[in-house]
Amino acid sequence: MVITWGISLVACCVLLLAIPVLLEWRAGTGLAPSIAIAGLRSVVQLVVVALLIVFAISHLWATLLVIVAMFTMAVLTSVGRVGVSRRQAPMAALAMGAGLLPVLAVTVFSGTIPFKGVALIPIAGVVMNNIMSVHTLGGRNSFRALEEQHEIFEGYLALGLPAQTAAAQVLHPRIKESLIPGIDSVKTAGIVTLPGAFLGVMLGGGSPMDATMAQVVVLLGVLCAQSCTALAQYELIIRGRLLRDDLRSLFRPSPAVAATHAPG
């Protein structure tokens, strides 16, 4: 199945965008402009990306450049959503890279996908979308926990625990919160949903078994990437390397706590 350019495609896209915009405008939610802008922006971005990919898949250096550019945008987007400063972008990149690189390495070196743009760009894009989501959710949950439980955190410090250990006591239970949505998506694949890679292969003319094998690789890759990113982010946060500026004071003991542990 191939979707071709034509008046029917334009009409379809216009209607799919107009329906939610009109409904939200009618309901007075204030989301109509956001939906319209998001829809139009996606069209422009995807057209530009399509033109770039046509060139990139023919040149390996261009493929790697596109992946780096995509990864950079994913990091900066997540940094903005989490609320950390741009100075923290290298640490966010370290956490997200801990998810992306193992998946690319395993899939390429195992021979599952070729080291070519036509394969690297799609799987890297899917993985980056998911690690961006888990990094954003994990960061927000962790920083909210540090805000809400700062007294418990300081209590651990008063007991003599290092800041890293105190932070681990507060944040360790939050790791699973950022991973549960991804795990649930994998668990329900094929039962509740037909994921993108499966549909893509089917629409491209592949057999159901081809689609299944492609989707299995993607799903397991996403699970691996999200787990690695969540744990790497957790380690960076409890070590005070990836924090919002307003939370850094929590990792510096208050004068009262410092006096408690002062010699003599």
C-alpha cells in the first residue's frame, strides 16, 4: 500500500486537523491554536526531513550527521521539559546516549540491521523518541520527589548519610514510574495496539511475519534503551550531576546539619 500525493490526500489531512481544532475551539479549552500549530509544524518538519533523508540514506556520513542532529534536538527538548538549564545538556546527553548507543551497537553488530542510512535512521528515530519520553518523565518525577520529600532527604543527611545515599533512598522507588508506560506498551503490542514498525512494514508491502520480526526488534530495542536511560539518569541525579538549579541546595548540607557532624 502506497499513499500518493493528490487532492484526496490534502482533503484527508485538512479534515483530520480541522476536526480536533474545531472541537477544542467549541469546547473552549484553549488548545485549538496549539493543535493547529502542532499539525502544521509536523507537516513542514516531515517534508524537510524526507528531503534530507533521501540524500542521507545514500551517504553514510550524512546518515550519521542526521542521527547526531536528531539526538541533539531530542536532548535539548527533554532538557527544556525537565526544567534543567542548558548547562546540564551534556549530562542529559550522557543519560540518553546510554540508551541509544547500546541498541544501535547490538542491532548493527549482530547483523540484524545493515550499517546503512535506510535502516539506521528509522530505528534511531524510534529509540530516540522513547528515550526522550522516559528521560523527561523520569526527570520530572525525580525532581518532584525531591521537592515534596525534602524534609525526609534532610533527615537522612542528619542521620549521617551522604547526599548520594539520601537521594537514592528518596528516588529509587521513582525509577519504575518512568518505565511503566513503556513496559505496558510492549506488553499490549499485538493485543491492544499494532505498533508503528509493524504497520510500516505491512503498508510497505511486507508480509505479516516480516512485520512481526521488525516490530519485535524495535520493541525490545525500546525496552533496552528506556531501561538504560532511566538508570543512567537516576545515577546522575543522585550524584548531583543532573539537577535543576533550585534543587542543588539540597545536596549542600544546611548549617545545622553540618554543625552536627563538625569535629569536637
